[in-house]
Amino acid sequence: MKKTKLTLVEDNAGYREMLAEIVSSQDGMELISEFGTAEGALNSIMNANLSATPDLVLLDLNLPGMPGLEAMPYFKSYAPKVQIIVLTQSDREADIVEAIRKGAAGYLLKSSTAAEIRAAIRAVASGGASLDPKVAQHIMELIPASPQRGGSGIQLSERETEVLELLAKGLQKKEIADQLSISITTVADHVRRIYCKLEVPNAPSAIHRAHELGLFHGN
């Protein structure tokens, strides 16, 4: 089984050690590097060979030197296929929105449990995305919709809207399948069409874009 190669970027040594234990103890996950600064991680990736390039980066935002948000485009530039999960204490609207705009595939708070962190890594590694339920609710409450319905030319089907609203609540594909009584393959097909219609790479970006376009029920 191919392992997901992980890099940790976290300046708190104690929390970084805990994260290392969380991921290292799991089948299918391989911790290949850990850093206390974004600059250190970026320098390593920039000079790494392919085998030493991570598939996924767990990234804190409040870092000494270059902040996590500022570093995100550089990670994407040096390793275009890398996925980023933000793992932070910040539930500030500005940080959430900016991370999503810059392509974060997940946004977790440091209050997340070990099981939630592992589940997020697996979800993102399998092509999905992961939002802390509190962050998902935060997005629903704080990002103002710009009602462009009918003017944007983008339309989601009723089922696609249902799926996206459940993603916005922090549900994973299997949970959505169970709630809607459809197969996980059907959910994946809906998600793929949603991303295509909205021209976004992941669930956080889709949620933000749908809010901008006023596509959710009640907008």
C-alpha cells in the first residue's frame, strides 16, 4: 500500500512531537520531515528529490518568520501536487477565508482530536477535503453571500446543492452517502461535478465559491 508522505510545520516543539506520534503510528502514513519554520520546510522541498517531497503538509499559521498563509503559495509552487491541511488555533474569518482562497484542502483547529486529525489526513490523501466542523459552521455564518443567482450562469442541481451543504457542515463522503441514502460512488460523482461547475479544486474552495454566488438554500 502506498503511504502518504507527510511534513509537519509547527513551531511548538511539544505539539509537533504529539503530531509526529499521531501520524507515525498509523499504517499508510509516513512522516518524512518536520520543521519549526515555513522557511525550513520550503528550503527542504525546493532542494528535495522526488522521493523526499511530501504528499501532504500539516501547516500551522502562526509561525516565526514567514507566516503559514504567506508560505502556502510557495509550497504549491515548489511542489504543485502537495496538499495542505492548515492546523491552527485561529478560527478568525480572515484566516479561514484566506487559507481556502490559497488552496488549503483542509482547515483544522488545534482542539481537534487525534482521530479527527488522522481522518482529515486520510480524506485529503484520498482526494477529498476536510473542514473542522466548527470551522465549517464558521464559514456558513461569516462568509457573506453575494447574490448572483441567475447572473453567474452557474447552476447546481438540487442533489448537488444538498451534497455541498453537507460538505459545508464538515461531513465526509461516507457520512453524506449514509444521510442521503445513496452510494459513496454517487456522492463522489456529485462532488466531482460540483468542483467542475464551480471551477475549484476542493471542498473549502467550493463552499466559499457557492457562498459568493448565492447558491446555497436560503441565499
